[in-house]
Amino acid sequence: MSNFWLDRPTFVTGASGLVGGWLVRRLVEAGADVTCLVRDWVPQSELARGHLLESVKVVRGDVQNQALLERALGEYEIDTVIHLAAQTIVGIANRNPLSTFETNIGGTWMLLEACRRSPTVKQIVLASSDKAYGDQETLPYDEAMPLHGRHPYDVSKSCADLIAQTYAATWGLPVVVTRCGNFYGGGDLNWNRIVPGTIRSVLRRQRPIIRSDGQLVRDYFYVEDAAAVYMLLAEQLAANPDLRGQAFNFSNEIPVTVLELVQRILVLMDSGLETDVRNEAMNEIRYQCLSAAKARRVLGWQPLFTSEEGLRRTIAWYREFLGASS
């Protein structure tokens, strides 16, 4: 659908975040008419430092402001909404559950209600997470499993996911849901996350810190693949309205432990540094991995990058970024 995005009025929440910056870049390159919702000014974000602001409209405000959302959707005659705005850090959710619930749950229903009241909106793609599944006895997760979050961040994603399904089932809202693993890639400025934190430590010749015991198993999903996924889902929803209310897992289907991931980064960066394993993490699901069989079967999806390609591109981004910052 090469012309799908040309001049398409598209609204992106969370545009200054990790996935948001890469998504906006792809949308602009595809010729979309992009409007971004931006709450906080983050000058080091990919949205700002990549000069993308020169090519988009910006609405300043919070995703919890329904009146603002309705105004933006109406005045810019939005066709397609991609909802990424969220508080995404597990540790912050443990310390500040209220702000996490307000943004991740309240912000989701505010946006969906604004979309319900906006007659021009034709597709909505909403970011959930593999964390929405919570602890499950059987892995990998598939989309038929119940959403079973128990800890603050996990619950916030379970709730937002179910709310999206409610709007699809009850009011016929054209929304689909993504459930991805842990995103990584250039532009992630949350240094407590394992990929950017490890790369920065190596570049500064410091021991990489692992806050867990290193044995947590995760799916890691490269950010440029994630950006492509959101565009693909919007295109597929436009072509097939029966996708409304459905959720899709996206994964390279190569789960690794945190320690294994750090060791891969050290090898790619030709570093002999030893890890500093602190075993301080709390309220973390120990084993997570996703089946992407439904996305492959229904959408014809496959990742654009291998795990090694994604890590190499990520390392190169931080070499340039931190070199320019120092």
C-alpha cells in the first residue's frame, strides 16, 4: 500500500518516546500529514534532535486531557491514530503507581473516548505490551491467553488492553492492539534500561550494571521493526475491518536472559568489562517470550532486522550520540 500514507492525517501520541521518534520518521518519509501529541519537551529525543519537528504539527498537552484530544482530532481531521503515550518503566511504576495508572489506563480511555466522538477517525493502533499477560504457566504467550497482570506496570497494560477491546466490542471502534517485548534501539534515553545503560557504561569504560540477577528471560524487539509494525497494522486494518478488536504479538521469537544480552553487547563492542550483577530488581516477571505466529499468518509479517543487526545499529547510534554529547 505504497500510497496509503500519502497526505494521510495521522495522530501520534508519545511522539517524543523511543518508538514514537522512529515511527514519526517513517511516517514523514511515507508522506503522511503527521500531528504529534507532546507533553514534555525532551531536546535529546529523536523527535527533536532528528529535526522531525520541522515536518510535523505539534499539539502540546497530556493524553489525559480529553477535550484537548477531541480538539486535535477534529481540527486536524485525523484519519489514523497511533497511541504510544505511556509511562513505560517498571521501576517507576513500582514507586509511583498512581501516575502510571493515570497515564496508562486513564490516558487510554480518554483517547479512545475522544476517538469515539470523532467521526473522521478510521483506524486506531494501540500499544499494549507482553507485560499485559503477566505470569503464565505456559510459554510462549499467544493472543488467546488471558491478560493476567499483577504488578503495577503489568496491570496498567492489562487494563489498557482490555479497555481497547471494550471500545471495539461495544461501540465498534476500529482499534487493534500490539503486544511487543522489550523495545531497544537508538534514542532510548532511559539509562536504567539494560541496552542503553550497558552501551553507555562500555563507552565510558565502566562495568555494566545488571539490576536483576541476570536470569530474567525477555523478548527484545528492535525499535525500527516496531515502528514498521504500527504502520503495517493501520494499513491492514484499513483493508480488513474484521481485524477490529484483535491483538497481535510481535517478536523475533528469540528470548534471551538479561545476562546473555549484555554479553552479546560486550562482544559486539569488543569489550572485556565484567558485569556488576546487583540482584535488586523487584516485582518483575521472570520468564517472558512471545509467539508471533498469528502476525505471520494473518498479516504476512516478518521482522526487517535480525537481533544482531538491531544491536549493531543501536550501538552505532549511541557511539554517535554520546560522542557528540561528551
